[in-house]
Amino acid sequence: MRLSKRVLTAAIAVTTVALAAPAAMAPANAKTTVKVGLAFDIGGRGDKSFNDSAYAGLVKAQKLLKVVTKTVSATAGGAATEREDKLRLLAQAGYNPIIAVGFLYADSVKKVATEFPKTRFAIIDDASIALPNVSSLVFAEEQGSYLAGVAAAKASKSGKIGYIGGVRIPLLQKFEAGFVAGVKATRKSATVDVKYVSEPPDFTGFADPAKAKVIAKGMTDAGADVIYSAAGGSGKGNFENATEASAAGKPVWTIGVDSDQYLTASAAEKKHMLTSMVKHVDVAVFDMISAFVKGKKVADNLGVGAGITGRRYNLKNNGVGLATSGGYLKKLKIAAAVNAAAAKIKTGVIKVPTVPAA
């Protein structure tokens, strides 16, 4: 996640929604309603994955904490300064806290947070900014992906499994490493075909379902019958392929990512969605806002460098896990194996790798 970042442009996506805030919910040093700014990653609202999970946390804060919100959305292409400009405009307009959804905002958050030391910032999926007004909200994606690997190995009949990552970067390789480890620990003879939709500095792999579908088809044509896609909006291509392949006599299970994608899948796609590796970005967003409203900070010591604080979400604090919608894990008698693996990860018996094996 700390690789070179492709330049992005940003555009205002949602108008401000104002709701009255009770005085008891205001931060100790504030006299006005809390105004929260949120900057979406590539794909923005409607990706039914990473960004939509973040938005769910924002909506929860609107309803329960009565905050005012405004969002901006990043898109591929353009100048990096435009991303900074969007964050800067939010800060100038009094939005505080401001939450950046995705590691691609790291340089911009560092710069703008330095300019506005009294504004609280948070960034999801990055832990490189050592500033007192920045919270890093990160996840143990490898742990949830390990469980997805256990489920895939148990569900597969062919022993051929696929992994589709959005972009080949350290973050997505954490998903890959955990997934492959889970598959191999459960079924040594199984093979995992690993492919990425794009290579950095091209980050379109998070929003290219057509290309992901081609990759998924290649995997099913080669015999894969379970495919895990950790690719944001591109995952739609994996789900579409499963529907078509199954109709053509090649049944294939899919595994979604970030949010419980069964809940937003079509009726046809739900028939093939084994589970989703849920990454509770919504919880992280709500935690950040809730803490600010109470006059507190999300500032745990992450142990990754002096001055870098925030919160790490893992299996122990329910930050990641597997969705059970559809009931397939239970129907296929997979749930027990998944739960056993989760317990061993929590106690440290299983140490999940974060880097793919050479």
C-alpha cells in the first residue's frame, strides 16, 4: 500500500446533509454541529464493496450521532493536486473530522493535515503518517482471507481455485497470502491460480469488471470451481462469470470482499456466492466519528513507527471475518472448519502470512 500512487482527480459526489445534533453529542471543545467530510477511493459510491462499506459507517453516524456530512470521490486520471484540493476545501469549510478512504490518499492527507493541525484526519488502509492529528485505520485482511481460503478448499470439488486481485500491491498481496495459506493448510493438493486485474501504477483494476470477468472465465475454463475476488468494483465481473459458467454446466462458487456482497448481489449471483470476506470499514468510519463527537481520539499505538497511531481491526475485535448470508457455509458443512481456524488465529496458534510465498 505504500507503492507509487497513480494520479487521481476528484469530484464532489454528494451534497451536504444537515441534521441537528444534541449538545450532549458534541465534542468537548465544540459549540456547533459536527461536520464530517469523507473522501471516497476509486470507484466511489455504488461499488458494492469497499467504498459502500465506508459510506454505511457514515450513514450510521448521520442517524445516531446527528452529524452533518459531505463526500468527495476520487477517479482515475488527472493531477494529484486535485485530490489535495478536495481535502483542503473540506478543511477550509470546517469539516472536522475528515476521513480519506484508501491508501491512495496518503500523500494528500499528510500534506493537508500539516496545513490544518487543528483538524482531525483519518485514513483507511495506510499507516505511514506520523502526525498527531491523523489516525490510521488498518485491517488484518490476511486473517479474514485465510478463513476464505479454508472455505474455498472445503467447497471445491476440482481442487482448482482462483484468486483475482484488483492491483498487484502489498495490500492486495496480503489478501492473496492469507487466502492461499488457508487453502493449502486445509487441502495441500489444491492449487490457486493468482491473477491481478492491473499492475501499478495503473489502479484501474479496482473498477474494471469487464477485465475481471475475462480473467474469471479463463480460470473456470481451466477447471477452477471457486474464485475469490478482492478487487473492489471489478468483483462484479467474477460474479457475472459464475452465473454464466454455471448456466453452461461449469458450476463455480464466488467469494466476495469487503462488504457482505450477497446482500447486494442479483438473485442469479446469490446462487453462487459462497461467502464474502467482510472488512468492516463501516465500523472504522463510525468509530472515528463517534470518538470525535465524544471529544476523544482513535489513537492506539500501531507499533509500525514513532508517532503513527490509529486502530488495527482484526479477528479478535471483529474487524474482519466471513459473511454467512445465503447459509452455504452451514449447508456445505464448512462452518465448523472456518470457526476452528478463526479460534486458532485469535489465540496465535495459526500465524497468517502477509506476504505471498516465493
